[in-house]
Amino acid sequence: MKKLLSVLLCLLLLCSSVTVAFAGFDVNEYNGYPVIVVPGYSSSAQYRIDENGNKVHVWGVDFNEIISAVLKNIVEVGINIGALATGNGKALGETVGREFAKLYYDMACNPDGSSVYPLQRYCVTAEESNRAEMLKKYDGDLIYQHETEIMGEYAGYIGDENIFNFNCDFRMGAPFCAKQLDEFIQSVKEYTGKDKVNIFAVSHGGQVTGTYLTLYGEKGDVNNAVMTVPALGGAGLAYNILAGNIEFDEKGLLTFVEHGMMEETDYNWLVRANELGFLDEVLNAMVPYIFDVLGYWGSIWDFCPTEYYEALKEKLLDPVESAELIRKSDYMHYEVMPDFSNGFKRAQKAGTDVYIIAGYDNKVVTGLNESSDGIITIASSTGATATPLGKRFADGYSQKIDTGFYQVSPSMTVDASTSYLPEHTWFVENFYHGMIYKDPYTAQLLKTLVLTEKIKDVHSSAEYPQFHATTNKSHSVHAAFNNSTEGYADSKDTAVVIKNLSEKYKMKIMSVSARGVEIRFNDSLFTKVLEPGESVEIGFKGEIPAVSKANFDLVVDYVLVGSPTPMGERLFNFTIMNGSAAEYDSENPFVDADISSNFNKHLDDKTNVILKKTGINSLFEMIYNIVWPFASMIVELVRFFTK
């Protein structure tokens, strides 16, 4: 029953609706260039012409088709769902996989990567893909439009006529799609009479855009190109599917859903101790059927990160039958990907401002244990160097490349100096894939980068530091020191600024505690009540150590008044930048990412394991953080009066 509850919670959250309000925009700052949306994977609807000359829709989510397929097998599906109660997900996976293969076999490719059927895109030219023309043609329906929430807002500033929706045959490799993008850009330029365009790219669209800039960027046809959570170097999700070793990170999956729905109720806390291993079984049982459809898509192989590419290629592709597919994917992995950094610089030299926004410090939800946005590793998105998940660089670590400024994340888990674009990439901690408009920071940054010339690099605005801890309201609370760049601390700081991210609940700050530095917060004994969106400064006693490149943690415990899951806790990572660098131990380059709490230090190893496995460690630690300062004060008073 708990397993079914977990699945139902996911479905409930995914089906919920969210209304988001964003800050205004000065239309006088608009740079005047049309915006092309290069969307995420599978966004481009396609059709084929059958033997009778009729148009047959083959791709584009059609829930009627899915429901029809389910109803045809309702008895079998019902029995298989019942089997989930006993942890058996294989039968359900096979049923769903079989129906998926039937529905979408028209999308399959031959072993050499060529399409089984000749497919066509619904919207190819600039006119066909123009938002204003599409709204007229489809009577206001948003069908075939991409990133509708974002573009709906942008249209209010720049007009529907200045927004274009790029469609590609996403099954093919990135160089093929990049050529289609180049052709589309020429079409938009001719249609609008403009000499350049702006690009907003998402995920797979980022890989296509990155490939376009590398192969065609010297033309100088693009003004601003912003790649959000780009799959430049591949996607961890694709690796897990190709390798057939999906192991869902249950808590991460539920947090991903909460993040996407901007849900202020912490459902993942309710089920974090419940194992959802049956989902692994369901999806792994689907993989062979999925492979029948997309196993020979060039884009799937381009999605395979280079470090895993050769092993999977040897395992899954016949060197004779798939020779052409291998040739194209080898070209992508060994000629295009390694040239991204230089390709972006060539585009910059031709007059294109190139930017990247990416998320980090989340496990890939399908099991790959690397720092990511839940789908794409931070190394693949940005070219940055990341520590093993759960580890950080040891104190005193110096970045690999001297870029002239410090570029190690506050959590000391990402070295941005090795990025494709060290001065033009923003990193968002605990930010999930595709959620660019679910975080006020990234939403405003994106708008500014795409539509204006206000920001040229990560130094341009103190409002947009290179590293940021997500302010998605599902995370409830945000913390930063009052006089330092977000994520860092030094002797100038006198307080920590706590903000209630909720839009509907008041928040009581129950405690603020530090790990790794000897500071105590003056007001941690007293409940602070914050209205939605309100901030408060809480002073501290003690001093920030006179050292640099050293890490410490801050834990904020709170209660959301009226929430079904009121008690919460969030941990923030900080780097001290306040003197000479700490001594670096090159023999032990990595240490545990999170410093052990005072609560856990009081427990033996066995008890710690039990508390973490059952999912209640955070609850007990929260109670400890609230009670311990008060108890310590009582002890100090007793000692004072009994001297």
C-alpha cells in the first residue's frame, strides 16, 4: 500500500496546476532580435504519408492514443498493478513496453540509423513556426509550440510575431539537427528582415545549439544564445536506459516532482524511507521494447556520455549493420564534443554572446551516481569538473585552471574553471532539469540574457552570482550571509539572512546552526515568524575563521504554519574566503560533502545507520537542533550560579 501511495503522490503532483507570477520587464531594453526556441527532446511533432497519400500522425503526445491502448489491455493492466503490492513490476513493465512499441514503431530507425519510414515535420519554415501565425492557424491552440509558459510571457513584451518554434527530426544525430537549425535561422532572418536572431535552448536543444555554434557559429547569425540545462556532453538518463541498469533514486524522483510543481508540501519527506524498487523493475522490463523503437536513433547515441560510449557501443551495436550510425556518432563524440569550447569562442568572435545555465548536486534520478540536474550531469552540461557525488574537494583546493577569479562552488563540489565557458556559465545548486521558470533567479537571468544586452558575463551583475542555491519555493527557505556573495562568508559578515520562500505559508524559524565553524546564532533560541516572501537577519556570536577555501555548513530548521508537512530542514554549503588558503592535503583530495552534525556525533555507527535507513534521522536532528541550544543555555546558567 505504501508503494501505491508513493506512485499516486507522484501522479497527483504531476497532474496539478501551478500559477507562477514573474517580475516585469522594461521593453525598452529589448534588443530587437526575434527569439527562436530550440526545445527539449521529443518536442517536435512528426507525421508520415501512407500508401494512400494520407497523413499519419506518428509523434507528439496524444493522450487519447495512450488511454485507448491502456483500455484495450485493462484487465491485464489491472492484474499487473495489483501485482505491484507484492513488489512485482516486471509484468506491468512488459505490458506498457509492448504497447509503447506498437504505438510508436513508425518512429523506429534501421540499424544503420536511417528512418524506417520517411517522416516529415509539421512546422518547418519560419512562417509555419511563427507564434502569431500558429495562433491564427490553430485558433489559439498552443499545439506545436514550445515552452509555452515562458514564451507566453515573452510575447507580452516583444509580440507574438517575434517568437519562432524550431522543429527538428530529433531522432537523428546532433550534427543533422544542427544543419536543420542553420536552415531555420536563415528562414527566420529572411522572414523578419533581421540580420540576427536570439536563441533560447533547452536540454537536447542545448546539444543541438552547441553543435550548431561549433559547426556554423562563425557565420555570426546569432546575437544571444542561451543554453539551459544543455545535454552538450550527453545525458545520464540515456546511459541508464541503454545500459539497462535503472535504479530510481526515490527521494530524488519525488523531490524532482515537487520542484517541477513548485509544491510547498514536502511529500518526499513522507515517503523517503519507503523503497520504490518496483519502479526500477517496471522500467527495466520496458527497456527492450523501448530499444526496438529508439535503439538506433542517432540522438540516443549522441546522448551517451563519452566515458561510457565505447563499452555500450560494443555491447549494443553491430559493427557491420550499424557502421553508418557508428560513424556519425563517433564524429559527434570525438570531433564535435571536444571542440565545443573552441567552437563557442569562434562564435563569440563572430559576435554571438553564448551563455549556459545548469543545475548540480542532484543524483541522476535513474541511478547514475554523479552530480547532475537529475537528468544531465554537470560535467556534460558545462564541461566543469565535479567531485564524486557525496564528496567535495578538500579544504585548500585550488581550481584546475587559473581564470583570474575563484570558480569553485560554495559546496566545493564543482570546479567551473574547466567549463566550456568559464565566465559565461551560471550554476544552480539543487536545481532540477527543465525547471528554468520554477526559480525566480533563473527565470529573471534567462529573460535578461535572451532579450537584452545588460549582462555580458558572470561579473556583470551582483544580482546574478555565478553560483546560486535554488530559490524554488519547494525548498521553503533560503540563507546567505549579509555582506558576502551568496554561498561565501568572510569577516565582514555580521548576520545570516533567512528568507521564507513560501507564497502561502507563514514560517517559524526554529533554529539556525553551523557545522565546521564556531559561531552561534544570537536568536536561535527564539522563534522567528516570517510572512510569505519575508526575510530576516539573524546575528551570530563568534568569528568567521581567518582562512580561505574552507567549507562549512549551515542548517535551518523551520515550521511552515498550516502545511500538511510543517516541519522542515534545509542545509546550505558555504566556503570561507577570509585570509590565506587552508593547507590542501593532496593525498586525500576528497572528503565527505556534508559535515557530520553534532546530533550524529553523539550516536554510534549502528544507530546512525538505522536512523538514516528509516528516513527519520532529519526529524530527530531537527528536534536536537531546536532543543540543544536551550539546554546548553540552562547548563551554562546553572554553572554560573553554582560557582
